[in-house]
Amino acid sequence: MASTHSNSDPTQADLKALKGQIPLIGLTGGIGSGKTAVSDLLGKLGAGIIDTDLISHQITAPGGKAIPLIAKAFGADFIDPQGALIRPKMRTVVFEDPRARKVLEQITHPLIQEETSKQALKLAKSGVPYLVFVVPLLIESGSWIQLVDYLVVVDCPEETQIERVMHRNNMTRSEVANVLKAQTSRHARLAAANAIIENQGSLDELKSEVLNLHQQLLKI
């Protein structure tokens, strides 16, 4: 249920208008690699962060813009008593049925794209030195590769990813494995990267890597 963007969406047109005005940084990595930890650290160093996965969660939270559309398309039993999407139930459906996945994407992607553009344009005017777009399926989407000026990949061994996600999301090993299969390979991500953040050590080690990355990005 992570976000991707089509080659013709209006968000891309809005963001292309920012090219040359401010560095556009793509940040991606497999599930459980530590994208949020890295983007949080970059944010503390002054970067403008737009997290498409966070936006996806916001529009499917109670009162989120996607909730009425999801209930209409899939049924009210996909919405919990608080009014949020039941993500594990939807995850199971979309991994088993490509048509259901397409329906969900047609609902969520335009809303994610709209908010992504809104946040990026606002941050660009705020004086941040560069924008970081956190996109879980950045490479898979195709269009983001052409948009960003610099691609950062957060990486760790697959077994580390599995253990983190099992613990964090209360998912089974097979469920995490299914998510990994739906994402591009680790090799493909690393091959596309301009910079790689190794996230398998201590928090202090990660902070040091991110500080070095920040200094690199300031030179773009």
C-alpha cells in the first residue's frame, strides 16, 4: 500500500517546476531498512522532508480523505470502529488480487500526489536547503528517477529487514517476505543509488553517516 506515481500525474509537473530552483533528493529503501530514521535525522539538520508513506497513512486514518472512497469500493468492513483503514486486511487483499490493488491505487495515489505537491511547494518557499522525498517504491514507479537530482538508498541485510518489520508491524515472516517480493531487488536499488546509507549498526553510527550525507547534499 505504499505510494507510487504514474508518469502523467500532475504532481510530477508541479515538482518539475522546482528543478533547478532547489535540489530534489529521493530517499528510498526496502521495508524495514530505516528510511524514516534517516529522514528524521535529515529533517533535524534542516532538510525539507516529504514522506509519501506518512501521507498514505494520514489519508487512511480516521477522517482521512480516502476513507469514504475505500468504504464505497471495498465495503465498510475494511474500516475499523474508529474510522481508519484496517491495513492488515487490505494488505492481504491487495497482495492476493492485482485488481484490488489497482482499485486501491486509483483511490489513494491522486490524494497522495496532491498532498506531496502541496508540501513540496510550501517547503521550497520556506528556505530549506534541499527537499527529500521519502518514497518506498521510488525505483518501481519509474517517474521519480527522472525527477530527483540525487538518489539516496537506505540499506541493510534482508534478514535484518524481516526481523525489524516482524517486530514493528506484528507481521509473520511469510507476510514480510510477500512485501519484499513486491518491491524491487536490493541489487537494483543499490545499482541506482547516488549514495548509500548502511543502517545495520548503532544510532550513533547512523547519525554520523547521515551528517556526512547532509554535507554532500548541501554541495548539490
